[in-house]
Amino acid sequence: MSISTSPTTTTTTMKVINIDEDKNFVNKRGRFDLFATKPDIDDDFDDNGSGGGGSNNGNGNQNDRSLIILTNHFMITYDPDKVIYSYYVKINPIIIINSNNNNNHNYNDQQQRLKYGAKNLIPTTTTTTTTTSTNHNNNHGNELLSRKIIQRLIEMNNNNGNIFHNVLCVYDGASSMLTNFRLPIIDDKLIKFRVTLPANDYYHNEQEFEVCIKLIKTVAYSTIEDFYRNPMNDSYVEVVTAVNLIIRHLLMEKRFLIGRSNFHHRFDKDDKRTSLSTLKELAFGISSSVQTCSSGLQLIMDRCCTPFIKPFMMNDCIENFQREMFGGNGGNSNNIGNHHHHHHHHHHHHYHHHQQQHRWNDFLRKRLEPLIKDYYFEVCNLKRSRRYRIAGITLESADKVMFKPNGNEQQQQQQQHQQQQQISVADYFHQTYGKLQRPDLPCIKVRRGKNEFIYFPAEICHIIADQKARKLSIKEKSDLIRKAAGINPFERLEEIRSSVNELIQTDRNNYLKEFGFQIATQPITIRANVLDQPKLLEGDERPIKLTNGKWRYRKFFQPIILKRWILVKLLHFDDSTLEKFLETFIRNGEQLGMAIDMPIRMDYEFDIATLGDFLQKLKHTYNNGGGQSPLQLVFFIGCNSEWQHSAIKKFGDVDFGMVTQCMRQTNVLRINQSIAVNILHKINAKLGGINVTLDYGKLQRSNDYRKTMAIGVDVAHPSPSEKNLPSIAAMVANIDQSFARYTSSVKIQKFFRQEIIQELDKMLIDLLRAYEMETNQLPDKIIFYRDGVSEGQFQVVYNEEILLIKETLEHYRPGHKFRLTFIIVQKRHHSRFIPDNSKDGVGRFANIPPGTVVNTDVVHPRRFDFYLCSHAGIQGTSRPSHYCVLIDENQMSANQIHNFTNVLCHLYARCSRSISIPTPVFYAHLAAFRAREHIQAATSLMMLSMANNRNNNNYNNNNNDQQQQDAAKMLNYFPATTTSTTTTTTTSTTTVGTSSLSLTTSSNNNDNNNDSGDGILLPRIHYTKHRVPCLDNFDSFIEMSPKMRSSMYFC
């Protein structure tokens, strides 16, 4: 591996250092800051800068062209002599203790309640004071409260020695504060202040806090100059962090912050939100970040969007949810959240007096609770408004939920001399605040301590505005993409310009000037290079004509013959619909070169309890030889749900080694050429065909990719709500020399939600063996494309992954010289590029053309990185992928890496257009997601197995109920179940629990590795020391059957 630097002022490359020759370089510094050599600019542009492609080294493409583009980067100029002062801040609530209290609220109880902070309950105050050792800032839910405390401290300036006089302060809401001048306090001492905060949304009484401040360092702009002169100097990061904080502070004058994005408040006049569903809405905001780039310090400003939960009264939410679930008219659903909420009043006009059309039941509760759990709400009654966090929703209505009033702080004084008696929530509120309008609705549960709950009637619970929504449904995701991409690139850039100008104009206190920097009002304009489109071949080895990254097949390069396949109808389709579907499907297949016979037709009413038995019978019946062709495909139509798809794929991929294809009912009903061709792309690839391949005859000698293995790597993490699911690592690589056929290796990660891959060496060995088996040789070049890694993880990836890869390659076949290139692929960034002239754009939205490469001005000043937009944007603004080369033992030129990456983006089997990331990376996404589906299906089977065992009295009923609940919690996965289900594969009826298939807990023997298909593996549950349920043998549920292991099952 080689290292070099390329200063921004010149194009001269410094002396190359080889890491293999200088081992002490890494050992001395403990890190490896510079990775691959940053190539000379001449590799990418000719002498006049026209983008000729580097004809001087023979590696360029003479037909490449250049393009002037606008960016969303804005230059930042700064005073190199300016210094910013950074202070450490700690806030401790002062807990008040009443030594004479008789209401059971002692110090420990207040500490417990303080632990939950604004999340659940708000501490009250009494008489005697003490401070806690808990850092109040550690709770993200208290960030706004912390900001109010610091603001109050500054307002109390006269009582604190005027230390903030003529000083501008910027606070991050946690533990850091910046000032433009040094505060007049002793530098090395921790100074404490006492701050009194009036009653607010977090504390219903006046509350006192102890604020500790200490100067920890000075931040000098001169470190940026030092960074450009000395690449090993990383102290510039402190300046970048400080400038980021100052800019976000200014943006928050009119907005609130979520992550790195700022949004207008829900009812601001400038807020523009649009509805996503009954409960969620989409808000548009501004994302900002500061980076050091090759042309200097830059602000990247971008338009962003985030889904939020709508503010609504819980009784409205429940009623609309019931109407939606039962197919009624959810007429009021779009109006949820469209009213302002006023505190301290009991709004009877919000409540509807009509009776419920459908009674509240456990079916509705299980589906609504995950949608509202953990959101904050406020209780509105006659006395005051307070905030809580939802822990759940009751099955019983408010007039049936019973509790002891003296367990509730609001009733203590009234009940202290009375005998303890239970009372319903409805009666309690009737006595205390007034009669409920809807006592028939359920209550909202709030956790109090470890095992206690407080109950509130739904009609007094109001979901607070401006809370970020969590998991979205498929329809919500689809609507989000459509609405987020509703403006063209030029409109987007105009919004960004307006936001930058607004930032500058609203700087009334001259924060920018006082802190020593200024922001340009116009974005950076640069010259980009547009690569030639790759040379591809279709059937009969005819060259494909590409137009802006798209093409139309006349014939697949290697079409398959589909002779024996089964069409399984999960729903009823009339004869005319079915005939139209088959005619369209077969006709379009034949046009693409596929020979497709008529299928065997079957009806099957989906039931996960009998699905394995059904597929097992199909396999044994239609794969028993007799001179007939083997069964190639089982095609399910009418597969409308995610859990149905997961179960089908689990049985097909893992248990029986059967190629399956699923299709939704809507696509069957509206079948046309486009839908049919999309499905045929997948089927041809799954069955071993090749849709498109490289035209090696047209490639220049320097771009010959034979004996090259391209590997895509990704780690898929569970969502925050899936706390006990593991992360899944997937590695996909080509097993041919045309990058058309791929194999995968998937592993469960032992440490949840960690990006660094465990067992990476075993995965790589699996792929090398598959490549050697298919090609009878080993690759010389291995090019890794690693997804999902942030810039801060580069060093860890080098230490934990790259070194392990190198070691694995050295020992795999002694004597064979592998050459490694390792490239990071990043999609989660906010750099956008727009043609300066709309005539240079492509498509309806005039986006930059496919093949646009940017490797100057806005890239890293010393690393070998570049942006490549390899696809044509369909709607909205195209997002280029960012690539950073960490190691390059193949000594590829910049053009070679650009072109090879661009070629890989054109070989995705599922469509006839280029995609935004290299094909093996996209396949790694799909493989990881498929493994996730296998685990979900296995868990559902486990729940069913325990239910069957319970019915057969094989296990203790209580234990089974708990295990079922735990398994469901792990997946948040509640497929609708019935007491019995009819299977219509034959004339017989099969009832759940009496299927001939034995659903038993798996043993250590991995019997699914043989293709007999006689055993179905189920998960085991074990419990951690904290009683957290975990699946014990995840790996066995993603272990593919031998037949599927070498196929592109993930297509």
C-alpha cells in the first residue's frame, strides 16, 4: 500500500511510502491517516482542463466530456488570527426534600422519577435541597430544557458578576459552550452557578439547578492553515466542530434541531408539512455541515425532509384507526393534527359523542400500540398541563381500569385518612375534574418506576407536536419518496440559496463576524467530467445502445428455458385475469429469448403452519424423476404481505432449496409489458441466466477486468424498535469474468448494531472458493466496495477489516499474489450537483447526466476520493455516490477506478438501467435483507410451534404465553392468526396444529444442509441476565441450502 499527499496549491505528488516496508509508521502514530495515493490531476483532465481523460498516460477515454455544474457547497472565509473559547458545561437538578412529608415521596423516589426526566414523569419540589450526581445533559429528551437553563443563566447576568457582559455564547444543549471572548472566571477552576427556572412544560413548579462551567481549551482558526500544510495535523477538527455549532445555533433561532437538520415548528407560518398517513406527516427543513475540502473550508447546505408524528387527541386517533382497520370511512384522519392545541383547558369540543362503530379489542390494541408507543403526550385538565411518555394502551376501557387512588400523587391528600379502595379511572376523573365524554375508550399507560403504571383517559391525552416519527410502513415510505422528490434540482438549489441568505441576514448579533468567519452567498461552481457509457452486450452478442444510462432489451444475453414451473394462487383470480396474466408473461418472456411452457396451476390458502408441508409435497411430487424435467420455479401470485413473503422465502431458500417468485395481487390485476419484463429480469437471473454482460472486445487493454473479483459488503442493522434482533453482514462477489453471476456469504453479527464485521475472513474464503470452483482459477485483483462506513470509522475499518483481509489473502493460497483495492461507498451525504445550464441536464428534471465524476474542489484535500453519479435521476435531484479509496495495491489510475465503478453500476440484473451504487453492493443489501426475512419467518414459526405445543399440553401454559410474547416483542411481528385455516391444495382440509409437518425446536444438527428438505429449523429462546429474550441459533436460519448457495436467490 502506498501513501502520498497532494497539497491544494499544487498538483505535485509527494514521495510514496509503502506500508509493507515501513511497519513502524503505523506503530508510532497508532493510526493510519493517509490511505491510498491521491492521483495527479493529469490522470483525469488534459492540459486545458477540458476533461479529455488523461491522454498522456494512455488510460483516458478520448470521448469523455466536461460539464460545468453548480454545487450546494458555500465557501467559508475566516480570520486565521481569531480564537474561540470552549467551555465544559454540566447541569445538575437540585432535588428538594421535605423531611416531614407523609405522602411516601422520599428522596429515593424523587431520584427514581428524576431518572426518567422529561421522558415519563416530572420531579416535583418541596422544601429541603440537595443535588444529584447524575448529569442532566445525558438525557436527549432534556436538551431543550438544558438550553432554557443556560439561557436563563445568561439572563441572570447581573446576579452572576456580569461575566456574560458583551460576550456571545453558543451552547450545544449538552456539555459544550463556545464564547467569542474569554469569560472573566478562573481558568482552571470549575465555577458553579445556581439557576432558578420558572414553571414550564417540564416542571410544573419552579425548579432550581446547579450549572458548572469550566474553560477546557481554545480553538484557533490557524489550525486549518496548519492542516493544509501538514496533513498529519488533525487539530483542525475542533474548528470544524465549533463552526458547525455556531451555524446551527443561528439556524435554531427560528427552527428546532433534529440530528444535523433544522425544521420550523409545527404551527410556524413558514412551516410547510404534508400528510403521509393518519398518524404521520412529512416536514421539510435544512441540513448543514462544515467540511474541509480541497479548495478550503466549506458549508454544505441541503434541503432535507423527516417524517413526524402528527399532534392529535388520542380519542380522535383511536376512532380513526378503528375506521381504517375495518375498512370504514376514515374521513377525519387527514384532519388529525390540523388544529392548534391550547394548554390548561379541557376541550370538550374535541370529543365525539357518537358511538363506536366497532368495539375496542385486543386485535386493535396490538396494532395501534406499536404505532404510538414511546411518543410524548401532555395531559390537559382543569388545573395544569404535564408531559409524559406512552408506555402502552390498555385493553380495558376507562370505566373498567381499576386502581388505588392513594397510589397516585394527585389523590394523596384527599385519600390519606381514608381506607384504601379501588376506583375506576373514569370515576376518579369524574370526581376530580369532571365527567369523561368517552369512558368507553381505553386508557394510555405511563410507566412509573419499574413495575407500576399510571393510567390516563384517551380524551385528555394530546400527542405533542414536532416528534420525529419512527418506523414507516411500505406505503408511507413510498409516499415520502414521492413527496420529497417533488421539486427539480434548480428549485432545490434556490431553496438552499434562500436558506443561506436567511442565515446571514438574521444574524442580528453578528455571530459570524464576532466568531471570526463569513459565508459566501453564492454556491461553488466547478468543472466535472462525464465518463463514456460502458460497452454492453445482449443476446446474440449484439451491442446494446445506451441512452442516458438506460436501454431496451431485444433479447437477454443468456435466456433460460422455463419448462417445469408451478403457479400458486394465494387468492382467487377469475379465469380471464389469469389467462391475461399468463399470456402477457409468456409472450414477453419469449420476446426476451426465454422459452416458457404453461405452468402447473394450484390453489393454496396461505397459512404459515402448513406452508412448509405444502412446499415439501411439491418438491417430492414434482422432483421425483420419471424422465420429467426438474421443478424450476414456484410462482406465488396474490402475495400481499411482508410476512407471507418472508415465510415463502425462508422455506424456499433455506429449507427446501426451491426458487420462488412472489407477486402482489395489484400487479397481477394490472399486468402489462413493463410489469412482466421486470419480473422476467429477476426470474432469468435467479435460474442461472445472464441478462447483460460486458463487451470485452470494445474495452481498452488497460481496462481489461478479467481475473478480477468485485466484492460488495454491507451490514444491515435492526431498527431502534427491534432491540433484540442482530445485525447481519452480507458479502457478495462475482463468480465469472463478466460480472454477471454472483454468490453471497451472510453472517450474523455477535455484537448488535456494530458496523465492523465479525468473521469477515470466513466470508471472504467462501467467496474465493466459489470463484475458483466456477472459473477454475483464482482472481488476481480483488476490489472491495464497502458500504455503511462513516468517515470517523475509516481508521477502525483499516485496523479491523483491511488488515484481516490482507492476512486472509496471504494464507489462502501461498504463492498466489492477490492485489487488493478497498473502496468505501457512501450514500448518506448531502452534496448535490446541478447542471449550470439546464440544457446539459437529462430527464424530466434536468439532472446531471449518468457518468458525471467530481474529483476537485469539493473533495477531501488529501485522500483519494471522488463523487460519481452513475444513474439518471428519475425524479427530484440525483444523489451521487461518494467513493473513498483507502488502499490500492493494484495501482489503478483515477480513470480506471472511475470507469470500473461506473461499469459495475450498469450490470444490475433486476432492471435495464444503471443504478446509483456498484451492483455487488446493491446485491449485498438484498442478501442482508433476505437473511432478515429468514429470521422473521423462523421466529413466527417458533411462536406457532409453542402455541401447538401448548395446545397439546407439552409445556406449561404460562411459560409458553410468556415465550410467545417475548418472541413477538423481539420482532414486533404480529401476523394475523385464526383458530383454524383451510388449505385447498387438495380436497382435504388441514387445521392449524394438526399438520403432518412437525414443527419442533431445532437441534444442533444442521439438517437443512441436505436437499432432502425433511426438517424445518426453528429458533431457540434464551434469556440474558437482564431477562431479555434472544434467539439462540440465528445462524442456522440464514444457512442456505446447497442448491441455493451458488444462485442469485436474492434477486
